Amino acid sequence: MIQTDPVMARKARWASLVGTSLESYDFYIYAYFAAFFVGPLFFDPLGGFGGTLAAFLSIALAFIIRPVGAILFGHIGDRIGRRKTLIATVTLMGVATGLIGVLPTYDQAGWFGAAILVVLRLLQGISMGGEWGGAILVATEHESGAKRAFAAAMPQLGSPIGSILSATAFIWLTLALTNDEIVEWAWRLPFLSAIPLLLVSLYLRLAITETPVFEDVVKRERRPRVPFFTLLKEQPMAIFIAVAVALLGIGSYSLMNTYTINYGVVQLGFQYYELLIATTIGGLLQLITIPLFGAWAVRIGSASVVAWGALGTLLVAFPIYYFLQFANFGVLVAMMLIGGTLPTMSWAALGGVYSDLFDERYRYSALGFSYSIAAVVSGFVPAVTLTIGQATGNVWWHPAIVLAGLSLITLLATLQAGRMARSNQEPAYARTGN
């Protein structure tokens, strides 16, 4: 039986949480930035619509490259270890984000700044490809079997924390400075702040040990020579199911935090800071709901929690965007909370579903690759929704179709994932200490 240390398990949860918070902060900083500033600063010759589309596609670019990072870091994580791999991924993300803060704009260096921006977005995407799966594994593989569903939910807190920090940064910018000051120099500050946050994350990750599950795989000489190929051979259908399970949890963030912000300002007439405040309130609520949903997953199973979240989101998708057409600020906050809380159920329990689906011999590769493929699809959500809106004259229901479609796919896939997980043989765990 694999022995776990409760003290190290708590440290591992914190290390995973802080690391995913940094990664999410870095990624969301760019998402907020892309909604209004990437186009004018780096793609100005493309015009208003072209610049916005290019900005949204630059978001998608980092998602497209994520499978490469998942395969690369998944191989390292399954062969060398979870801990060392996570140190590498968070370092890559922090450095790339900091460098965005010193890029020259189009007015300063023509297309050179845009080209380097694309390279740094690729590096961010590669980092993200290896981060999420490793964070889930460090949290769950240090934990006992009974509490793994809750441990799997803790790294998911990194997304709302990152969203809150990044939104707060831009709220401060928009309220304290003029738009000209932001465009001229202040947009750089949130990106540069990634460097001190990186140092904190590295400190925590250096303090944890390798997971007992991986050490047991090494001890029994069960490491596959090429983990990714073994995954494709032994569990190809599980990959397909896992991708579909993740679509709502990831795609709803892209829809709410990028597209809806732009849509709310340009089409619905809200102020930019009002949308940021609404999403920040939603993120604060997630700090409570994600642990609660994680605890619920311990009781009823991770797949059941994801399924209920997908069903609820499917039912409210059209009402949310209908009422936004007539909303004041209070209604806006209410709609954003409803539209954020229900997908959060699917997000909070996602790591638990993934951990139950895949064998520990190639689990890092499996989690990273499946999640990154879902992220690739989700990365196109803002651009696809923008295109649908353009084609339909921005009719009120065009974002709702996207949200409902993501919900239905996740619901059906999760029902199948639950059946597959129940058929898998679970590893045995025993706790030591108090």
C-alpha cells in the first residue's frame, strides 16, 4: 500500500494552488489585455474588427500549442517526476509573462513587437500544457484515496484567484489612470508583476517532495518508455471522453472573461470597469464554491458534480443572455454570478474525473494532453462567438448557443466518464500520522 504523509499533502495542495494561481493570473492578464488593448497596440493596421479578431486569435494561439507542452512536460513528469516538471512549467510561464511587459508596440517597432508577442504566447501555451495536469497530480497523489476528490479541486481555485488578481489590476488601471496613460505605459505593470509572484511559487514548490504514487511507479519499474504512446495504445477512448468533459469548465471562462467583457461594452453599453467588477465578484464567490463542490465530490463522486454543473448551465444559458439585454449593473452581476457558479461545478470536480480515468503510469501525459486538447477547442470560443455575432447581427442569443453547446457536450461525456471510472481498478492508499 502507498503511504502518504498528511503534512506533505497539505504543503502539496498549497504549492499546487499557488502555482496554478500564478499561471492563471499570467494567462488572464493577457485575456483582459486582449479584449481592448492588443489590437490597437500591436495590430493597429488591421483596423477595429481585424485588430480585435487578431487579439482573440492570439489567445487561441497559446491554446493551440498547449498539446505540445502537454506531450513534452507529460513525458518528463511520467519519466522524471511531477515536482521537477512543475518547477519548470511555472518558471517558463512567469518569465514569458514578464517579458510581454517590456515589448515594443507597433508604433515603436512596427511588426517586431507583434512577432515577439506571438513567440511569448507560444511559450505561455507550452507552459500551460504541462502545468495543470502536474498540479492536479501533486495534490492528489500526495493525498489518501478518500480525500483525493477534494484535493483535486484545490488547484482549481487558481483560476478564480488568477482572474481576481488580473481583473483587480485592470480595475485599478481603468479607475486610477486615463486611457491614454494605460495605452502609453501602464498596461505593462500587470505583466511585470508576474516576476515577484513567480518567486513565491518557486519557493513553495521547492519545499515539497515527489509524490508517493510516482515513487511507487519508479520503485516497481513500471514507467513506460514513452508514456504518451502507451496512453494512446491503452486508453484512446478515455482521451476523447476527457476532452469533452473539460469543454464547459474551460470554454465558459473564455466566453465569460474575454468575449462577454468585449460584448458587454461594445454591444450592451456597459462600462469596461463594470464588467471587470462583475467578473471579480464571481471570482470571489468561486473561492467559496470550489472547495464546497470539492467536498461534495467526496460524497457523490467527481463525475456527478461535473454532470450537475453541466445540466444547470444548459438550462440557464439562454435566460442569462436574454436578461443581459435589459440589465442594469445589479442584474449584470446576478447574471454573471449565475453564469459563473454553475460551470464552476464542472470546473471544480474536473481534476477528480481525470484522475479516476487514467492509469498512474502515464497519468501526467494523459491529464495534460486531454486537458490541452480541450483548451485548444475552448481557445477559439471568443473568436467563434465573435464571428457568429457578426453573422447574426449580434442577436441576443448568439453567445447562449455557444454556452449551451459546451454544456450539452460536457454533460453527455461526463455520464460516460462516470461509467468508465467505476470500471477502473482504484489504487490502494493508506495514511500515516495523525
